[in-house]
Amino acid sequence: MSASVHARLFLIGLWTEAFDDGVFEWKPLTLKARLFPVDNIDLPGLLDEVEGLGFVRRFSANGKAYGAIRNFRRFQRPKSPNSSKVLTEEMAEFVGYSGTTTEELPKSSPSDSEKSPQMEDGGGREEEEEQKNQQRSPTIRDPGRAALVDDGILEDLADAAGIPLSQAPKDLAPIRDLVDKGYSLAEQILPTIRAKRGKEFSSWRYVVAAVVERAERSAGVKPAPGRPTAAAGAWVDEGSPAWEAVTKARGKPPLKTWHNGKPGAFVRLSEIPAERAA
């Protein structure tokens, strides 16, 4: 059985995402954001495909999921290698280490007159690190992924909020909805959550309005002439005239929640005529 075109491209991308010991973090949503940021790709399906073909192997360490790339080490000889620090003896053989995981590797950096084989080929860890630093956040939700499934995003959210992972809201639907609408996880969502450190996070739904406001402020969005609007993320009671106006504009009512004991929703500033804001 041969690999699909997307699977072959995915494998090439995995080589740039892996640590120098051939290990990568098994986070479908994160991998999709970095390797296929604007393509409607079933990343979990690609992982299943390349694993089924024997190109990668999934394993767990310290309660987290990782993947190992077959024979990765046979083609990598970095001068200053990094490490995932989770490679097992079994996985070491799979990635192509000779001997055990304690194999000695050169630690010195190349001199000015010396180039590693990777750099001679025009590649190298520096380019890989640059690619990682220029990662883009997800813009399309992975097809078929349940809202409660954590692709590693929950850890990032908890870290940004400054709360233990055990206390982080497990329902990621509000975050996935933001991602689905094109909001950047790295540039808009996580910075907004960091700015709210110290506050209670009973649901990620309560950061949605702030994320929208941050994005519109960064983009320089202004109300259209002749249509003054209420503040970004304004609260609209279900029984207010503004609720009816927003429902009419959308063609459906906003996602209802509760605030100060009343039903309603936070909505975007462009959806509420100021004279009707609650």
C-alpha cells in the first residue's frame, strides 16, 4: 500500500517538527496549524495513515502522547543535538539509533570553517528552528474532531491562564469555534488569556468577547459610517431589543449563556446598533 500525496507531504513536514532524536509531539491540531495552516486536511487521519504504513509509531511518556519517526537518526548527525528526553529503548531502535539511547553524540558547535552535512545540503537545524518560530496558529478546525478532545491545546490554555491543568475548563468548544472563525491561537487567543491571569476561568466562553475585541483593535476595525455600535463584546440580555436585532441580523439567535443570573450572550461590536445595546 502506497502513501497518499498528503501523507508524503506530511512526512516531510514531520521531519522539520521532530526533535533530533526522531520524536515529535502527537498533537494533531498543533501539527495541522504548523504544516497545513490553511488546508482542510484531516490531520488525525494522516497520522493514522502514516502509522499504519509503519513510517511512525505512537507511544506515551509522562502521560503525554508522542510519535517516533522510523530511521530518522540514520540521516541526522547534528553537531548540537536537542532531545525530547522521552525516547525509550524500543523507540530508539525504531528511529535508527545504533546501540541504545545513551549513544554518544558530538556536543560542540561547528567552527566557522566547518559545516555540518545538513548545512551543506541547504538545510540544518537553524532553518528548522526558524520555521518553528514562524509557526502559524490554526485557522480551520480539524474535520471530525469532537469539541471535548484535547490535542494539547488545553495545556497551552492553562499555562496562559496561570492555572493548574486540573483546574482548566475541559470544554474547548469556545476556543475551537474561535479557531474555526480564523482567530489566531498564538497571536490573539493565548495573549488575551494571559492578560486575564488572576481571574476565574470557569469556562473559556468568557474570553471570546475579549479575543474578538483584541482582533478588531489590532486590525483597526471601526464602525461603519452612520452605524455607531456598542462596545466590543457587549452583553445582550435575551429579553432586550438588542437581542432581537442581533438575531435578525444573524438569521439565528446568539449562543445563549448566563451573566449575573440573566440569560443572554456576548456579541461582537459590529452586530449591536448602539441605540439598541442593553
